[in-house]
Amino acid sequence: MLDKLREMTGNDDSRMNTYIQVFKEEMPEYCGILQKAIHEKNVESIAYVAHISKPLLEMFGFNTLHQQANNLELDITNGVIFNLIKEKAEHLLSEMKNTLEELKKNT
């Protein structure tokens, strides 16, 4: 699950734990903002979370999540209808929460 992070940190447990702690702190905040934005139909906030989460997802090697966030951001930029945005945002939120829980269990 953390192969890319291991590679990036040179398998340094201390550095890995620092990055993991950042993920555990930031991801719940992103999820909360995204959940509220979906409920309030706030496309700008959905785009914001998609945008700010991409570097963290990429750093950890969560490529599928990174691609989902990127696609969501692109769809918003291209004016895709809200129902499709909402569906993709809900899926991203669910996957972000699942990934966070997996990370908590495995570290």
C-alpha cells in the first residue's frame, strides 16, 4: 500500500511516519469539506478539495484516487452537469475515507 512512500523516503520509518501523520490529519479535513460541499451543492468547494488532495494522493502512490480527483476537477472546469459531479464527488469521498481507514489499520 505504501510502496511509493517507502521509495520516496528511502524506507526511513521516521520520515514515513511523519508523512503518514500528515495524511491522517489532512485527509479527514478534506473529507469533511467535500461532504459538506456535496450536501450544499457547492461546486467550487468540491473543485477545491479535488485540487488540494491531488498532491497528497500522488505522494502516497494512491494513483486511482489521484486520477479520480483529477477527473473530477476537470469535469468541473468543463462544466459537466451537477448530478455527474455529485456522483463522482461521492465516490471520491467514499474512496478517500476507505483509504484513510486502511492506512490507520495498517500503520
